[in-house]
Amino acid sequence: MTYVIAEPCVDLLDKACIEECPVDCIYEGQRMLYIHPDECVDCGACEPVCPVEAIFYEDDLPDQWSGFYKANVEFFDELGSPGGASKTGKIEGDHPLVAALPPQSED
């Protein structure tokens, strides 16, 4: 695993990171984006374009969002490694951690 998307992305789904990703490894769930741990090449292109600073190198993930490491990995347990997010489109569902969160607002 290299990069992780954390809670600030929930219900935002800006997608600037998807446009910057050269390997198409950022997948869209219902409420959040997820980085595929086996497809990410650790280039870091996604991190600086995130408008809410939701993307972290795994070793730099803040403690309050440590569960999002597991969420980014486990999101792909059933999906496997399709070889690119553009092939799959939006995935119906989210990791249970994300699904259990109350709606996030901008206020």
C-alpha cells in the first residue's frame, strides 16, 4: 500500500485526484474514493491536487483516520484487481467504515 484516502473525502468526491492518476488506480464508491493498494505505483500525483487534503502516504496517515488504511485495502476484497478504475465505473457501495459515517457537510 502506498497512498490512502481518508475521511475528508467522504461525501465530497472532488475527483481531481482521478484526473491526475497516471495508472487509473483511484476507484469511486458511493460516498468516497479509494486507492487500490496493488495498482498504485506510489507516484504521489494525487496528493497535491486533493482540495481537502484527504490523501496521505500510508506512514503519514493521521491517527484519527487510521481506520481508513484498512478501508482502502478491504474495499477491494471482493472486487479484486480489475486493472483500472475506468473499466469498472462507479462501484455501488462503500467500505462499512464509510457507510456507517453520518452525512458529511461543508459547514
